[in-house]
Amino acid sequence: MRILDRYILKSVVTIFLSCLLAFFFLYIIIDIFSHLDEILKHRVSLSLLFQYYISYLPIIFVQVAPVVCLLATLYTFGRLNHNNEIIAMRSAGLSLFQIIKVVVIFGSLISICVFFVNDKLVPQSLSLTERIKEEMEKGSKKVQAREQEAINNLSMYGLNNRLYFVSEFIPSAKTMEGITILEHDEKQNLTKKIVANKGVYRNGLWRFYQSITYNLDERGQIKNEPQYYEEETMTIPETPEDFLKQRQRPDFMTISELDDYIWRLSKSGATTTIRNFKIDLYQRFTMPVTCVIIIILGLPFALMMKKRATGLSSLGISIMVGFIYYVLNAIGLALGKAGILIPVLSASLSHIIALTTGLYLLNSLP
């Protein structure tokens, strides 16, 4: 690595780490003081509080990494430009690409790191922080009791094009009550309806009690006589764990889990739900790229800084660029969930606009 690259990289990394630590510190301090009354009320131990905020660090990192990358880039290149060092580099025959390539590579590495943390650590951190928060508020014994409680009004898109509606599901006992199963064909026509009073999972099989099966024709009318069974063994591939996972939000799932869940949903024909989950899946891939794209977008502004207070200018431009970027992202997601844009374009619209704008502004620089 050239001396010049090391010089630029040292400044970017130093500011990046300093700002990252500052964000961590500010977030924790602000959160503690905003919930201080609850912490004192529930007499939360220091060890539990320490565990909570340690588990929250990956979530904070993913959220602030793009802004910190932008701040580090703007401050470093703004200071270089303010001290006429950029002019000296250009006079020595260096192209703009040679000057900025080290920070672009740095942004790419941070993007890879964000992708890994967001996929492998954030889902676990979210689950852990929610559990710790419940312990803070209610105590560990009550949390354990809550895990034994029934889940009411559970619905699930399963395999074999089936929709499940369950009035009450008790995970600890592996039982369901008030069961309705709607089975569809490939054209999403309702072909079968199963209603059961109770279901129990034993030895890898579901056993339904007081069940009635209705076979339906293409018009949705009942054909033949309904079949009543006092007790029936059902060939249902879903396990109690599958029904329990239905409570999970997309941000609690890894990419592989979310992809598998979308595949399961694709068998049900739930178009709107599938589209929304696909947007969430594609966003897992596009969101980390924000770090390198926002650096490219911020570089032209940094190189245009002249006789200004570099620190304040960097902060102001960071707020402006970050706000515009996230507004574009919100608009893209809204258009995708409304069905106006395809999921992959919805998740990447802000990135395409930001990257195109950044490259155009860089190309326009003298």
C-alpha cells in the first residue's frame, strides 16, 4: 500500500472508530436516562443491564454504520481539500480514482461486515434483547410462565397449499384447538376444508379429534357427504416448532430462514404477503451496500468543501445526504409494498439513484 493510501486510510479508520464509539456511548446513555424510572422501579441488576446493552451493540452497529462511513469520508476529504492537499495530489499526476479508491475499498469491507452482522448476529440480538427486556419488566419467573401460555388466533401458510387457522395453540403441550384448514389447488381454487375441535402432536404425527372434512368442487360447493372422524391421524408436514416460528417477524429471521419461509408461503398463493416478505429479503442484501454507496455519494460534497469549518460542514452534509437517502429508501419500499414496483427494484431503488448521482457528481468534478 502506498504511503498516501495509508495516510488517507488512517484518517478514515480513526474517525470511523471514534464516531462509532461515540454513537454507541450516546445511544446507551440516552436510552438509560429515558428508561431510568423503569430500571429503578423493577430494580434491574447491573449485570442484566450490562447484558442487555452488550446484546444491543450489533443492532446499533448495523443502523449507524452508513452514517459513520459518510462522516469519516466527509471529514477526511473535506480536511484534505481545505488544506489544499487534494490539489497537490492532482498536481502530482494522481487521478481522482487513485485518490478515492482506498476509501471505497474500506466502505466495501464495512459493507461485508454489516452484511454478516445483520444476518448472523442481529436476529439473535433482537431475540435476546426482547427476552432480557421482559425479565427487566416482569422477572424471569413470569417470563418462563409466559412461554407456557397459549397463543390465540394463530394463522399460518403451510406446505401443500394449505392455510391454517387455529383458535388456540399451546406450544408446551403441543396441542391446538379450534382448527380450520383450507386446502387449495395450483390455481388457488378451494378444494378441501377440514374443521377439527382439537389436535395433538405425538410421535411426529398430528392426531385430530372430532374432525369434519369437506370436499369442494371448482365452484366451491360441497360435493359428496362430509366425512366425520372422532379421531383421525393427519398427514401434515408442519411441526409445533413451525407453528411457533410463525410468530417471528422478518427481522428475527436469518436470510436462509426468511427465504425458506417465503418458499413455504409461495405454496399458498398469498400474493401480498409474499411480495412484502420478498422486499424484506432483498433488503437484507441491498442494505449493507449502503455503506459504500453513501461514501461515493458523499465524496463529491467533501471535495467541494473550501474555506469552511470542516467538522461542522461534514456534520451538516451528512445529515442532509443521509436524510435524502433514507427518504428515497422509504419511498421505494412503500412503492414496492403497494405493488407498483417489483420487490428487487423496490429494495434497490434508493441505491441506484444514489450511486448514479454520486458517480455523475464525481465525473463532473474538475
